[in-house]
Amino acid sequence: MQILWINNDGAGFADYVDVAEGTTVEAFFAKHMPGLDAKDYLIRVNRQPVAADQVLTEGDRVTITPTKIEGAI
């Protein structure tokens, strides 16, 4: 299935990506943001903050935004 992924980390980008049926937000983050800690990001699905165990569905819009900006005071 396809979802829209909006990554606001760094320069940011948006793209449609394929994910497997039953993929959770936690699994999506782990695959697409390896080595990073989800607690440092605000993760929304369809503009709403969600729990890590939220299952993604066809057409969802996933937004990942850092809560800490490197170099900011």
C-alpha cells in the first residue's frame, strides 16, 4: 500500500512510499529513520499525533518533525 511521507528533518522532503499491510508507526520510523530516537520527533498521521502502535492504512499522510533543532539554543 502507499502512503505520503513528509520528512521535516534537515532539508525535508515529501514522497509517496510503499509500506506493508499492518505496518505500525513505530516500525515505519525504525525502517525509514534508522539510528534515530522516535522520542526526539513529533510523529503525526493525517495531521494528528498518534501512538507508536498505530497501524498505517492506504493513503495515510505521515509527518515526522524533529522536536529538537541541532545548534539551536
